Amino acid sequence: MSVIVDGTNGVDTVQKAALVGKLPAGTVLQVVTATISSSLTTSSTSAVASTLIATITPSSATSKILVLVNGGGIDSNTANNGQTTYLYRNIASAGYSLLSQMEVFFNVSGNAFGGHSFNYLDSPATTSSISYQPYYKVNGGSGSVWFNNNSGVVSLTLMEIAA
């Protein structure tokens, strides 16, 4: 059985809330994905925003949001430096705030390369629009790091899960 919980497909907000309330916990209510393939680099030792942003509006204030970041190419061309990646959240356009440190990539010698792979289960307790965005910085040493070095696509997927 398929249930449409999208106001653009003939289910209004009241009907949508009633349907969501009847679905079992763990049901995926909606999925939003954003991608980038452009090169992103910094030499900053303070966290800077990536251009990867995805936005979701939960159907229920009790929903969980599963955030998945995968792919692309973390890169560092300087020995003894690396990259730390963080996850930030913005609810109702109130401004971004740090949710969690997600990854640490370290280059011991020469050129090092890796891919993003992290997830975070959020409990935002809202039905307002929520944007998620990774930030990144150089940790240790000097030089530059790449959030994506043009070697592929980095995806940011948001899944609303019924609680």
C-alpha cells in the first residue's frame, strides 16, 4: 500500500497530519537529497560552510530526521594536516548552529585522499523548515584541505522517520 503525504498531490495539511499519526514508528515519511560535484577547498583553521545544503519540513514534531552524507573526495596535499567535518542545522531560518563533529581525516605523509561517510539521527521537535549543512576546516599543520576535490559527487540525504 502506498500513502501519499504530499500536499501537492491532493492531501491537505489536516489529512496529512492524520495519515502520519497512523503510520507505524520507523516509517520513512519523506526523503530529500542534495548533491554537489564542484571542488570545495579551504586553508582556514576555523570551520567554513560547504555549499552542500538540504532542507526538509517535517510532517510531525515527533519525527526524527536521519542525515546521511556520502561520497566525494576529502583531500589533503600537506603532510601532518587534515580535515574535520561538522554538521550544522538551521531551523526556521534562525541561523546555523553546530549539531556535532562528524569526521576527522588526517594526512600523515604526502597526498592523502578519502570519501565522506557519516550519519546523524536528529530529533528537532519542530514542523518548521530545517536546513542541514556540513562545515569543514583544516586541523593541524598548514596547507589546504578539500571537502570535495572534484573527484565525484557528495550527497546529503535527509530522511524523515515517524517516531
